[in-house]
Amino acid sequence: RYQYYLQVKKDVLDGRLRSSLEQGIRLAGLAVQADFGDYNQFESHDFLREYVLFPMDWTQDEAVLEELTQKVAQEHRNHSGITAAEAELMYINEVERLDGFGQESFPVKDNHGNDIHLGIFFMGIFIKNRIGRTTVIYRWNDIGNIAHNKSSIVLELINKEENVLFHTDDLENAKYISRLFATRHKFYKQNKICTE
């Protein structure tokens, strides 16, 4: 639990998992409770200014950070009496609700040279277009094979004649992505009854 908590906390603070302002404040309050204990054992919460509470890409404006830190202190007060283990579990549960949790995506190009994000999640493979078009999802059931050819990734679909092709920057990226996707696909096929 603790190791998992540290990993998801790192993902949030590094900006790999995006949160709204409210979610970020809630997460920071839970992290302070988990890492430091109850609110009332501190005479001052000045130490929070030295503690990394928010994702790195959030505002660096001192006045805004001070206001957000005060909100975190209030959130910390609300969690008084919760053990470190409970706060870690609450943090993990909150992170699991974040958009993008359990997904991993990679910048690639489609057959027309457009920049897109090719990603993987528990139900299959998704394609997000930066322009804002609808996300395309290929479920594991619809995929026959996943391979790479030089710096391209090839999805062979079961019920369609054509293959879907994506282009990466280099051979190593294509190899890594296709192996990751193929491994997840194999896992799904072996555990199909459990996932359904």
C-alpha cells in the first residue's frame, strides 16, 4: 500500500496524472495527513511552504501558492484522527478517479502525418487526436495481432481487411510500444473470463 501510494503521489506531482484544483487540494491534504499526522500536533503550518504539495506545472505565483497552501492546511485539519494508512488509501482511491488513471499514451503520427496520442488502458487501445475529435477505441476483442515494422506499429483488426498503422520517431519506440501492447493483449486473452 505504502509503495503504491508513493508511486501514484509521484505521478500526480510530476504531472503524469492531471487533477483539477479541488482534487489537487484534496490530494495534498491527504498526503500531509499521511506523511505528517494530525493537524493539531503542529503549532504552525509554515512547514507546508517547504513541502511539495502541487504538481510541478502548477502556478509559481507566490500569492496564489500561499492561498492554495492555506486551503491544504484546512483540508489537513478536516482529516484529523485518520491514521497514515487510512489517509494513504483515501489518497489512492482519489487518484483512481482522476481522468487518465490506468492509461499510458505515446505521441505518434497516423498514416496522414497528423500528430496523435496512441494509448493503452484496461479495455484496449485508444487514439486521441489533439484537435479534439472523438477518441477512437479498439477493444481487445477486436484486435487480432500487434506488431512493429521498422518505426511503425501495426494493429491487425479481426473483422476488417485493413490494418491500422502508426508511425513513431524510431525503431526502439515502435518496438517498446508494440511489445507493451502485445503483452497486454496476451494478458487479456488469457484472462478474458475475469475481465468480462
